[in-house]
Amino acid sequence: MKNKTQYYKALSANRGQHNEIDLGEQLGLDEQETQAILALLLSENKIKYERKGVCNYSLMKTVKK
């Protein structure tokens, strides 16, 4: 899913400056698409619900082996 990857990269670069819906709108996504992408990223354990600045989601930290 192209939009998911694009959104994930934008969320990573966001650093809590924009809320998750505004971030999606900047990428041309509507609120429903953004919510669907957030649900996918949550289910994949790539993000977690944690307020960071004005954004309610942050990236999960990964441990490299």
C-alpha cells in the first residue's frame, strides 16, 4: 500500500508538529483513509498511541540485532 508507506515516512519526519489527520491531509488523504492507515500501522506494531506534541501517535522503537 503506497499511501501507508508514504504516511509512515511522513509520520516519522513529523516529530509531533502536526496532528495525524492534518498530516494525512497534507499527503492528499481524507480522514477515513488516514484512520485506515493508522489502524494498519497499529496492527503491525509500527506505531503506538502516545501523544507526542500535537500528534497522538508515535513510532515504535525497534531493536536491531
